Amino acid sequence: QGPEFVRKHIFNKHGEKIAEVRKEVLFFNNFLLDPKRPALPDGKGGPPPGPAQ
């Protein structure tokens, strides 16, 4: 009963926070799957940076 009680409590008492998080996750996943999203350049230009001298 323990884990199920906690699950029910969270969904019943903190449903608005769960809805916020789900909305944010949906937004972020859609952003990651968007082929036209801004992205960093590939970085194939030169050797990786070494230690500072």
C-alpha cells in the first residue's frame, strides 16, 4: 500500500504541479524533435581545445 498511497496523494494533492511539469516536458520534447530548431555548429573546424598555457 505504501507506494500506491504516495502516488495517489501526489496526484490528488499536487495535480496542478504535475500538469505544469507534463506541459514543460511536452514542450521540451517537441523542441528536441523539431528538425528546424536552432542548433550549435558541428564543430568539425579544428582540433579540440587543449589545456591553457
